[in-house]
Amino acid sequence: MLIITDAKGQLRALDWHDHEERMRLLLRRQYPGQPVRLRETREASAATPALLAYFAGDVAAVDTLPVALGGTDFQRQVWLALRGIPGGETISYRELADHIGRPAAVRAVGLANGANPVSIVLPCHRVIGSNRSLTGYGGGLWRKEWLLRHEGGMGQRGLF
């Protein structure tokens, strides 16, 4: 995983190692006109223990990691609403749009979800199609399926 934190230790971006270019593009879009400088560090991020715990089976370990988000007000509203989806559960894009009080904005919710800079911590993988199908995940549908199985969310609500 690629973990990007700011000087305060807040997560700014989290993505899969093979999606670095996508992550950089999302950062440029979320902070237009602001230089984003990434540098490697020898120190592990404060988020690392929580992520290791998540992958070891403690799905809730990432629930309280601090995040700092760019993007638009609408995007931030969608991204922060993702934190309300419990591990092992899924909701549809329509349900997410309803939850944020924007029932007509299903497509916009989908676009915002796809631009989520902090995957796993803001669990965009828990959002599925209205027909209960796996749709749209920037890290690849195979990863979305793996994450949902890891969290115990597959099969509970008829995904396949």
C-alpha cells in the first residue's frame, strides 16, 4: 500500500502499490493549484499499525484513523458518509445518495466514490450496485470482492 500522510499525521491518500499514478492524479485533482510534494520516509506511518490490524482481521482498526481531505464539499460529504457503513455490510449508490440527502445525485455519488483518496479507511468498496452487483472499484473488482470477503460481507445480502 501507498500511505500518504501530512505533517500532522492525517491520512491524505491511501492506495494500492500498483495504482500510484492514479493516486497522484487524484491528489492533483483534489488540490488544484497547490503543489503536492511526496517524499519517502524511513519512518512507518502512524496509520501502518491500524492497516496491519485491518488486514489481520480487525476490520474496525481503521475506523478512527484521522483523515484530511481535499476535493469539493460534495465529495467530502460522500467520502465522510462512507465511514458510516459498518464493516461486513454494503449499501448501494442509491442508498448512499439517500443517506446524504441527495437522492437525485446517484451518479454524482458514484463519481465521488470513485475519486475517494483514502480507500479502505473511507470504505468505498462497501458501495455496490442497486441490483447487489459489484461495480466500480478503482483498485479492481477482484480487490473489491476480496475486501468484502475479508470483512465478511459477501453472501450476506445476496451479492452473487
